[in-house]
Amino acid sequence: MPRETIPAQTRIGHVHLKVSNLERSVAFYRDLMGFEVTARYGAEAAFLSAGGYHHHIGLNTWESKDGSPPPRNTTGLYHFAINYPTRKDLAVALKRLLDAGWPIDGASDHGTHEAIYLHDPDYNGIELAWDREPSEWPRIGDRLNFMTRRLDFEGLLAELEQPARG
């Protein structure tokens, strides 16, 4: 009997992160990443979004105030992805990070998408990504052919020079 799968329209709605210093994390996600604060629960939690959604990112210190990042070689969050609607939006995010001197941990072109990897102040992994159209995804037969190639930073940043599309 075939196994049932979840609907193709299913989405992952938000991520909620334990942080050690709420104000520092709010500043990172608001000022550097560009999210808007939608709600606060005193000095213990904040919720941020893009475009007025109730929240894409929740931050709290309920179990982690003044804590340290998890040690290497343990289980937990590897990274979460922030997918930008256009390649130019990804370029804007990259430039903002570079201008602020925020460290980039890595970058790849996976064929299906371009990705920039970094971490937040609590060393939660973040992938900033832009997805190519599914018709452009590399395939072998009917299966995706993931790859890891060097990201073309020059080409990505050249998107900033392109006129706005409308």
C-alpha cells in the first residue's frame, strides 16, 4: 500500500529560537537582516516578520538567558533558511552583511538555489537563499541532481546594478 504524503502546498511557517540576549538578537534580525518587530513579551520574547505576517522568527530567553551556544558534535538546529523572492533581494541582503562586516560562513550554488551561510549572535545557522524556477532545476531523469558549486559573488552583486523589474 502506498504511503500517503503531505500536500505539496505545505509550508514551514516560522522558526522560534532560544537566544541568550534578547536585545542583541532583536538588533541582529531587525537592523541587520531587515525584519520588523511585530510583538514583544516584555524582556523575554520578541516576534519579527517580513511584510506584516504575524511572525517568521520568534526569539526567547525562557530557557537560555545568558546561555552559551550548543557545543559542536551535538544534535540540534543546523540552519534555517530565509528564501528571498528575487536574486536581487538576495544580493541586497549580502551587501548589507558585507557592509556591516558580518562574517559569512560559506556560500554555494546548489543548482536549485543559491545560498549564503552565516550564523546569528547565538550561532544559530542561517541560510539566505534564492530559488531558481523549478523548470531550471538540474535533473537526472525525474530526480533532482543537487550539487555544490562555488557561488558567483560578482554575478550576484551585479544584480544590484540592474534596473528594478516591474
